[in-house]
Amino acid sequence: MNILKAAGLALALTLAGGAVALRVVADTSTQPPRTEGEDLYHRGFYDQAIAWWTEQAAKGDAGAAYHLGVEYMDGKPNVVQRDYEKARKYHMQAALAGDPRSMMDIGSMYEYGLGVTADLVQAAAWYERGANYGYWPAQYNFATLLETGEAGRKDEVEAMKFYMLAADQGMGGVPYDRTSNRVVRGGDGAIEMLAKRLTKQQLDDATARAKAFKPLSGPLKL
């Protein structure tokens, strides 16, 4: 399982010898108003919420499809029975419409073999799609698989780029020793450990790539 590590892009830039001061900032954007389905769900009317989302998803509502994907994947008591086939169906609908959260969840299904055969290369492909849409959990997960080569290819510079992008959005986690599979109190996290292995040129390259990154939007093109 991926261990998540918090660090600012400013730290990565410092490690790279960069002079640009960047910092992690909290997302202060206004939350959109709840949909009818979300309102029903938060009031505890789960059956009605699922019915509303199902009706809206059938009409092409990607947001409703995302919520259904989450609920069928989680299988919370008194909400719906877990059904990975339905989860994947609805997450795929939302992902194709451009929702990176569903791209991330499809990646998790492949990583952990949830209703599908476990396949880290497929997981990485879906994490990469979410990462390219700017979704920081997907950026971090994709970076870990790129760093280890489990993505089907190994690219430590590109991994550092995505660690930087995720860190700049406040992606959190804990210091972790992969050799012992233990949390190390006060130890280095993924971005620091990788930075120590890269040359200054590689760190400069990763920093330049991170600064030039522009997230995708709109429907996903497979």
C-alpha cells in the first residue's frame, strides 16, 4: 500500500538548489452547493440518494456516477452492498467524462485487485491519467510506481516531478522505510529519499517539469 508523505514543493526546490520560493497553501475555494442526491445522503436517506444518483447517472451525470462508484466500492453498512462490477462501471463513466477522482479509484481497483485481476501496470496507467488532470493523490501514487519501476517503466526524474506536484498541494503521509516496511519516526519521506539519490541536474530537470505542468481538463481521451 502506498505510504503518503507531506512536503512542500519549496522543500524539493531547496533540495534541487532552486531559488524560487513556493509554498503549500490550503484549498480555500468555495465548495459547490450540494446536489439533491448529496443532500439526501447527508440527511441519512441513503436509499433515496442512491436512487437519485442512479437516475441522474443514467442521464449522463458524471458527478452522480462518481458517487455511485464510491458507494458500490465502499459497500458501507445500510447504504448499498459492495459491488465492484457496478463500482467500476460508474467510475468508468465518471472517468471518461474527466473526473480524476474516478481515475484514481479505478487505479486503486487494479492495484489491490478489487473486482479485477491485480495489475500494477494498469493501476499506474489510471493513476497517470488522474495525475495528468492535476489530482494530487493520483500524482503521488503514480510517482511511487514510477520510482520503483512497478509502473512498467522506471523514471525517477518524472517520479520526482509528480512528488513535487503532489507535495505542492499538501499531499500528506509519513516517513517510511521500504526495506523494513516500517514507519520511521522522524525519518525521511519519499520526496527526500529520492532527492538524495538524484543528481543536481536531475533535480533541476524535475523542478522545471513540475513548474511547466498544466493539468488536463475535459473528457478523458483513451
